[in-house]
Amino acid sequence: MSGKSNVIGYAKVALFVCAFGLVLAGFAFLDGYVKTQTTGSSGNRTIELVGEVPNWVSEEIKNRIYAAATAEANNSTNDDEKIAASAQRNIAALVPWLADAKVQTTNKSILITGHWRKPMLLVTAEKNKFFIDADLVVLDYSPLGNLPVINITGLELSKIPPTPGKVWHGDDLSAAMAVLNRLSRMDIAVSADKPLLRQIDRIDVANFEGRKNKREPHISLYTKDGTQIIWGAELGTWQRHLESPDDDKLAKLYTYYQQYGTLSGVKYINLRDPQQKIYLPVDKY
């Protein structure tokens, strides 16, 4: 029976991989438009991303936006409103990296604004990779600049994940993101110069809700050198599992980080124990 369920699980992942491949093929098709950024009878127009563009946004992502904005260039008219509406629709449909895109045109320019979706998690399914932003929106994979993106392991992939631009409503994924969002806000508040999240390599949810072992921590994080940070139960459930309150876990972790300047050099840091100690000291090896 377990063999049959494994086959079904692999089949579902394979279907997702195929669907994801079709989306990437669409991006590849658009790449053909990048070299000729024209607006038909209106002549050549420069394309400009207005507002602050994060330094982690790659040229590849920018080119996808340019390509989407000019995908119907050969069929466009002199009507600026139609040109802007067409570009806006294409960006919304094909480039999830820029949310709420707005397009304006002048005689010489196509001006694009929007909200950049910042990737926080990297998911690997079979041989494919894709990002997840703080709102659980799936983003197609693209090499990024200087931005720490945390790997996530242990996800339940029995359901086919959404294609880029759609929200992934996975309980285990949502629980992991909730923890990372709290850490991200703490970084901004108390450790902006040296973000703690830059030391985190991955977050593991294989034992989400104790689905493998009720006694083991549901969520753990790991540093780049393998130190385990034992978070414990999902946010808001600490009392049910007799763990430290969520705010205490955050305080313990950041107190330790500020005291030692690193999360490395120990086997693990236990946050779920409700005792008063900041952490459990252990031998390095």
C-alpha cells in the first residue's frame, strides 16, 4: 500500500514539474522579444522600471518584464491607453515577481511601477527549483543578487504545488513562513546591521504537527555549518505542547546571537524548553 501511495505522490510531483516547465517555456518564448523593444507604428520606446528596484533583482527578471511589456508590440496601435493596458496585462500574467504592476506611456517611454515580491524560501521539487515570497506566492527560479534565501525541507508534496504567481496554501509551508516572518521582523527591529537570518541555511518541517514523531520538535532551523536551532511547535501552539511562549523563543535566540555574535560552534540551540536558561550549552562535537 505504501508503494502505491509513493507512486501516486511521485506522479503528482511529476505533473507539477510538467506544468512548471510549460510556464518556463512561456518565459523562454518572451525572451525573443527582448532584443526588439518597439511599439509598432509608434516607433522605439525606452522601457523604464520606475521607483526603487532592489539590488537583488537580476537582469533576467528585468528582461522578462521588458519582454512582457512589449510582447504584442507588432500588433499595438498608437493608442497609448491600449499599449499601457496590454503591457500591464502581460506583466501580471507572465511575471509574478512584480505585483500590482502599473504601466504608463509617453511618446518615448513605457514606464512600469509595482511592488517587488521578495523571495524568502527556496523549494526544490525533483530537479526543479522555485521561490516562495512572504505571502506564499510561488515565483519561478532565477539567480539572484546578494539576497539570503532560506531552503525549506520536509514539505508534504502529496498535492501539486501551484504554478508561479499563485498562492501555495500548504499548512506546513505556512507554518515555516510564519516563523521566518517573525525572525525577519526581529532582524529589522534589533539586528538590522547583522541580520540573524543570514546565518540560516534551511528550515525543516518534516515533523510538522508531529506527523513523524509527537515527541520530536515540529520545526527546526539549521545554520550553514549545521547547528540545529530547535524552534519546536508551530506559532501559537506553544501552550498546548508545554513549550516556551513564542516571544520567549525569539528573545532567547536573539539574546544568544547578540551575546556570541554567531549561531555556529554548537550542536544545537534549544528554544522550546520553558526553563529560564537562554540556551542549553553543549559540546561543540
